Amino acid sequence: MENVTIDHRPDSARYEISVAGETVGLSRYRDSNGQRVFLHTEVDPAYQGQGLASKLIALALDDTRRSGLRVVASCPMVAAFVEKHHEYDDIVDRDTTPPA
């Protein structure tokens, strides 16, 4: 897919993915005690099935690594991603948040 951009918006504590200038997805997080806790990730239904969530999550995790932070995957989509991509094992901490 062409014209895909991913931006980190630290003022909003999220990463956004855009296609041709239109924001079509995001991943929200909270930084706490050296960890970046990923809370929620979504992609507009019209753009699902195109690998955009995977691109968004991979960039967010790479950026988190560069920032020297650890990852907590409270978001089910991020949790599923790190379960399949063991190259992030070295920065992932177990989510100890009690279920809602």
C-alpha cells in the first residue's frame, strides 16, 4: 500500500497511521516507570486486512526500544503481535494488570 505514514504523537500518547494523509488507525499508550504500556490499537474497518495494524505496532515497538523503554502489551492486538514476533522478547514485560 502506497502513501502510508506512521507518526508518533507524544503529546497525545499515541502512534497514528495514515493513508494518503488520512488517519486510519492509532495505538494509545501510557508511559510509567520505564515502561510503555500499550492500551488500545485500532484500524478503521475500511482499511483492515491490509497489514496496517502490524506496521503500526512494529514501528511503535521499534520506537519504544530506541527510547530505552520496556513494553507492556495490555492491548490485545499488541499482545497478539508480540506473541508472534519474538524479536521483541527482550523488551516485553508481562502484563500484570488484573482483568476488568
